[in-house]
Amino acid sequence: MARVEHDLTAEQWQALVAAWEGCAYCGSATGALQKDCVLPISRGGRYTSANVVPACGSCNASKGNLEVTTWLRRTGRDERAFLLRQAEVAAAVAAATAASVVTG
């Protein structure tokens, strides 16, 4: 893991949490949210705003190191809806971060 570049900032994490308004997988807004890599680090993922989503402890533990699409199918969740929302949120966070760098 030390050889992999991780560039998720605290500001980006807070923006992801705010945009998702709860667990990215089940929508739960109760309890602490954890950083979950859509593409797990063990499979080449990184902690970046495009690869991290907030997850409740239950979803994060259930997903483990599975790729998100595999896990979504296994649990009967709407894969397409998740992937579209994840792309929208990642793009919005990236744009907001870029704007704060320019104006900051």
C-alpha cells in the first residue's frame, strides 16, 4: 500500500459525505461513515475522490475487497443507478476542489 499514491484530501472526503448524504450503497444516514474504495486497493484502487465513497459499516464489511459491480449484483442493488450517481458525485467533487484551488 505504501507504493500506491493516495491523494484524497480531508476537504474532498467531506464533500463526498455531503454529496452522498449517507451510505453510498444503502443510503443509511445513521452512524459513522467509512471510506470505501469502489475498486479495492487490493485490486489496484487508490484513495482518490473518484474511487472513494462513504459507506456504513455494514455495507463496507459486506463488500470487503470485492469489486463494486460484483457486490452490487450479489446483493440485488441497482448497479446502473449506483455507477451513474458515483460518476456524478466524483465529477462534482473534482470540480468543486478545482474551483477552490483556483480561488484559494
